[in-house]
Amino acid sequence: MVTIITENIFVESAIIGDSFRPSNFAFICVYEGNLTVSVNELTNICTYGNLIFISPNNVYKIEGYSSDIKMFIFSLQREVIRSKINFKFSRYDVYQIAQLENKHVVKIDDSEFDNLKQLLFLAQFYKASDTKRKFANDIFTGIITSVIYLITEFLLAGNSSLQKKNFRKDEITIKFLDLVSKNFKENKELSFYAQSLLISVKYLSNCVREITKSPPTRFIADALMNEAKALLLNPDYTVGAIAAELGFSDQYAFGKFFKKHTAYSPTGYRKHNSLKDTFL
């Protein structure tokens, strides 16, 4: 359900400069020192009071960390957690959190960060407790529940830009994002998503722009780029095979799309990056 990684395991496992794609959702809490991580080639620095959110939808690279680093990494098997804990999140809460996964780093008030840190220490303690503790598993589950609610509270409290304005447009946007996650390889045109939602392309674009402040094409492109980067890091896939996997007409079309969104051609990106087995 949850894997807890401390700085000792991190320092032993992390390789500076190598890319990885996590298999689970996670967050990194650095309470001493600092950690520099690039997310889809954008650099982020995590220090005291910051949380870095990790998603299987992104490609990460450890750029460096200080010698005095103290940290927790919580890796969460989201579906397992959902099956064991009955959260009271609304559908709109879930949507807002999904939107904020792309924010990567969130700043938290020092006093609240201290509360979170204490919960993480408790979680680590009960995770490692011997089986003689009768209620260790129940206590651990309770702590994890509190941690997730606390982090969700941080995310939603600091998210003034995503206020509910129009229920119908919210619903359309949520459905659109869900459709993209399932169909981005085969369907890249907005007309498919508009037809699936029984609305016009113009209305779909207006809804998504109003709710997310971004055009709907960005979400399709981001999904394709994240998947392309992950596949390019796997030497077993040729560029032609990746182009076919992602639904492009040929390798040239894929290369043109990839270079438009990065500074590299697909082969250039592959040469500048390598994929390692992740500890997350």
C-alpha cells in the first residue's frame, strides 16, 4: 500500500543524471538540506517546507542533492489505498488534485510542514514495528489516512485559481481529461473528444480553457510527450516502433511532433538520457 524511503535508501539507490519513470504516485518531503529534480526537463529544487509530487505520467531526473539531506519519500499504490480506505473526496476535489499533479512542487507553511513531518516519522515507526504490536497495522493505516487528507488540504487550500464556476463545464472538463488518458494514442484530434461528449469542438475548447486556463490540445500533447519520452528511454523500442505505438502515420511525423515540443529529435533525446530502474 505504502513504501517509505528515507535518505539512506535514496542515497544508495539514486543515480545523478539518470532518468526514471516511477511506477507509483509519490511525494518527496525534504526536511534538511536540498534536492534538485528535473521533471520533464524542468528543474525543481526541494528544500524545507516544500513537497515534490511524483507521478507515473512524468519522467524524472535526479540532478543533485546536498550532503546533509534528510528526507522521506512516500510511494503510494493509489488503487490499493482506495480499496482499503474510504476517503470522502468529491469528484471535483479529485479533479483539482489531478490538475495540481503537474505543478510538481508545493510550498507549505512551516508550522503545517512540521505537523506533516511528525506524521511521517510516526508512519515510519509503525511501518517498521514488530508484529507483537496488536494494532500496528490499524494505527499505520490511520496515520496514512491523515497524511493523505493533510496533503490534500494543502493542495486545495493553495489552489485559488481553480474555483468552481460552472458545474457543466467542470463535468465536461473532467470527462475530457479522462477520455484523453484512455485515447491519446489513437485519437489526437479534438473532434473525437467533442463527438464523444456530444458537444462542439468550440464549446469543448471554451470549457477546458475556462476551467484549466490551458487549451485542450495541450493535454493531448502532454500525454503523448510523456509517453514518448518514457518509451525512448527504453532501448528495446526503435523510434519507428514508438511512432507506431503512439499512433503516428510514420517515423517522420513522430519526429516532427517530438522536436516541436523539445529541443531534441527522438534519437537526440535518447542519446542525452538513459533510463534506470526506479526505487519508487
